[in-house]
Amino acid sequence: MSEALPEPTYAPPFWLSHHRFEDRHRCFRVGGLHVCSRCLATYPVLFAVLAMQLHRPMAPVSHPWDRWILFALAAPALLDWGLGQLSSWKGRNALRFASGLLLGCSLGRALYIHMRHPGTPLIYAYGLALMGFAGIVWGLRQVLGSARE
């Protein structure tokens, strides 16, 4: 008789997934592989939005709605991620996928602006806002402890 092996902390085959084994519910299974549900939407959309802007001659580098496009489209993914980190709320993969679509649009636009005009203050503000939000959530998680533990 063989003994049951303990569940690993990270279990292959996880592809394009950064989740621990116990968080595999946040992934889709694609061909036997675990794929992060938000990343599955974010990366293809990011590259598609970037490619459309690069392909289109004279795609505007600045637009009056850029602040809204960047910050508002990233907000659902940030809020969903933050709630998942600070509470026992598990959410749904469909919500993570949908927020990933919006995040991909936001990141694709930000990358295009940065590529065309490096050093744009809006892009610095965007990056600092994303990192600041992540830092606050991680800090709160350390102080409050994870609800999942």
C-alpha cells in the first residue's frame, strides 16, 4: 500500500498561472493545464489593443478620455483582486475573466502611450497608482492576516 502524498504548494502543470495549489479555483483548465482566468483575458487583449494602435496610422497618443480609460478600466480587476486577498470571498472565474478583458484594454493603452511618448506623467501616475494599490493591499494583508489562512 502506498501512502497518500501531501498536496504540493505549487502543482504542475500550471501554465500562465501564478496561483498556489489551493487557489486553483481561480484558474480555467485548458487542455489539462491550469490557466489563470484573469491572465487568460488580460494578455491577449493587451497585445491586441497595442497591435491595433500600432497598426492604425496616426492613432492618437493622447485622448481626452485617457485618464478614464486607464484608471476606470483597471478598477474592476484591482477591486476583485483586493477583495480576494483581504477576505474569504472567492469570486467567480467569469468575473475575473471579464475584469481581465478591461484590464487588458487599460494596459494596452498605457503601453502604447509609453511607447510613443516615454515619460508621460499620466503613465507614471498610472504605474504608481497600480503599485500603490498593490502595496496597500499587501500591507493590509500582513497587518490583518489573510482570511484564507
